[in-house]
Amino acid sequence: MPRPTALTSVISESAEGDEPQHPLLDVPGWWRRSQRFLYGFALDSDGALVQVRHESVVSKFSCARPILITGAGGTLALEFARVCEHRGIAFRCLSRSQCDIADVAAVRSALDTLRPWATINAAGYSQIDDAESDRSRCFRDNTRGAAVLAAECAHAGIQLLTFSSDMVFSGHLGRPYMESDAVDPLNCYGRSQAHAEELVIDAMPSALIVRSGVFFGADDAEDRLSLALRRLAANDLVPAVSDVKTCPSYLPDLVNVSLDLLIDREAGIWHLANVGETSWAELVAKAAVAVKVSTRSLIPCSIAELHLPARRPTRSALTSERGILMPALDDALTRYAAKLALFVERDSAAA
């Protein structure tokens, strides 16, 4: 089902003789930015070859209203910063010490100072097992933090994108979960996110909430899958759960599609996971084959064998009734393998 994007409103406003008002129009298109030069060189007006310096969109277009990204230094925030820079979108990242999202005064001050047109909540508590014994911190960071951001963004008329996960489901449905399916979390982490979704929607119905699967493919190659592949390459034993099914989310895909939805002013809950249900053991094995790493030391096991503190749903795969926007998992793994090869080549050259 086709959906109207940001271009729809821009074209409609232009057709009616009005000046389009989307905040991204304050930044020149890619064809006017230095990043358009793939090799860093161009011809000047006299036909001479000159080096082109890539200018940061943050410093060059400081007059443009930015996107505020919370959780600076975290995996999700780092990827949003990288993608925004690449796409020429002005942004500012704030760490917990600069903006504690559970602190009303801190959030209000950040919004008043930066005047963002949108806020992306990339902060939060993500240790599923630790949450079982650290409930108060988990709920403070995931639930109260998201609720405070929603209330303050709603008051200031600022768009909000926040994240949840497949952990809000029990896995008992027998098929992949859609956005309208009832939540039924099994662990503290999932309950904190389910409650956050409820509070965010109550405070700000126009907020965008993205549920995803487990991330893989961080730009620094420090994500769980990349670390597992390193251990396999070193011939270390790698236990991997084979009886829990999910749909992972390749981080560059997740961030780019989430950003598209935010720009398009989409609201409510969206499921964003790469298309393809898999277990963690299957994912590691496929990735290992793609990057030509031996799977001799990969040890498939059941979730029960790991004796983890937090219960997990045995099938938390996500699908969408609103639109399938994410690429197939196999396609994502191919691109992930190519990127990982570049990291290996870079590290080898530096050694």
C-alpha cells in the first residue's frame, strides 16, 4: 500500500504556491555539498584539479535546525550520527551527562537550547539479563526517560522517534508479530519497553515508535555478531542459541529506514527488521560463510543450556502490516560481509 512521504507535502505546498516548510530544506541537497565528490578531487573554474575538503554538515550548516540524538557514544546513536552526516542532515548528539532523558529539567533545557525539529531517543538500558536484578535503573532509563522525552517534545511541538524491541512479546503467537498484536513481555527489559510504548503514545500520539530485532553490523564492528565472528576466526568456542527464532535488524538499514519514517512524519508503532526468520546460531553460521571464517568452533545450543537470568520468547520474529520497508536478511548479510572485509583490510594496512 503506497504511503505519502515528505515529498508529497513539499509537492502539494509548491503546487498551491506556498513555500515548502520541511526543516531539511534548510540544508543544500547532496549535489551542492562537498560529499558529492567521491574521490575528493574536482576541477576549478580554470579547469585545474583541486582537492575538495569534506565539510561537516554540523559545522557548515549550523543555522539549520538540527535533529537531537540522545545517548551519544552508544551503538545506535553513533550510527544515527554517521548516517545523518552522510545524508547531510544537521544533528547534535548529547550524552547522558549532557542530557539525562529521565530528568525533566535537563530535557527541557536541551530542547530550549538546541531548538531541534526532531528528537531521536537512542539512549536507554539494553542489558536484558542485568535488568532482572536492576529493575529500577532499567525502568528509569527505558520507561521514564522515553515518557519524559515524549511529554517535553509534545509540549514544544518537536517530532520524536524512540525505539522498542521484539522483547515486548512472549513468543506464544505461533507466527511473526505485527504492530497491532498484543504485547505480553516475559522479562523486565521487555516490560520496561512495553510500558514505555504506552506512556509515549499517551503523552504524544504523533510520536514514532520503532520496534526492531537484535542489532548487527555496527560501524565500529563491535556488535555481538562481529565479536562472535572474531572469536570463530581465533578458533575460540562460540555457543550460539539454535532454538530461538527472531528477525535481526542490520543497523544501517534500521537507521536509514527509521530516519525516512521520521522525515515523512510517520507516527505510531512500526516494525523494522530485515525479512528472514532465523536463530542466532543460523545467523552466525551464515555470516561466517559470507566472510569466509570457519564454523568449526561454533557450538549450537538450546536457550535452556545457557541458564540466563531473563526469560526469552522462543519466537519473537517481527513482520509489518503497515509496510515491508527493510531489505531481505540475506541481502543485509551480503552488505555486512563486504563492510567487514573493509575493516579487516584497513586493520591489516594499519598493522
